[in-house]
Amino acid sequence: MTRLERSVGIVLRVGVSVSSGCLALGLVLSLTGVPKTVAGPLLQVGLLTLLCTPVARVVISTIEYVVAREWRFALLTLIVLCELMASAAAALIFNRRL
């Protein structure tokens, strides 16, 4: 297993684990009648973590490709990262109801 595979695997495992933990705890708290001021932020952190995990994977991949001097793959992953950031910015700009 290469260093890139290990790094990406760790990022994905940690992201999914933290997200699942926050979502499960937030769900249990909301179903037991705990105020929304406690359960709501946990659910939001869980969803945000779940959405940020693929972005973190692309960032780690870009860094690993630059370290390995694989310039073609570094450029391609950097393009993907720019597209992800542009789509997030567009969602925030064009959907002001958030």
C-alpha cells in the first residue's frame, strides 16, 4: 500500500467516523427530547464533516502528488479542488436562503 493510499484511507475513515458519531449522537439527543440548542449543532457538524470529507481527500491527494513530484496528477487534482471550491462558492452566492 502506498503512502497516498494510506493517507487517503485515514482521511476517509476519520471523516466518516466523526460524521457518524456526531449524527448518531445528535439523533439520539433529538429523539430523547434534549433542546435543539444541543442536538442541532451536533447534527450540523455531522453533516458538515460528511460534506468536507471528499474535499479533504482531494487536498491530501494534491499534497501527496506534489511531494512525489507527480506534476500531471497534482495539476489534475488541483483542478478538481478548484471546481469543488467554485461549486461551493456558487451555491453560497446564488442561494442566499441559507
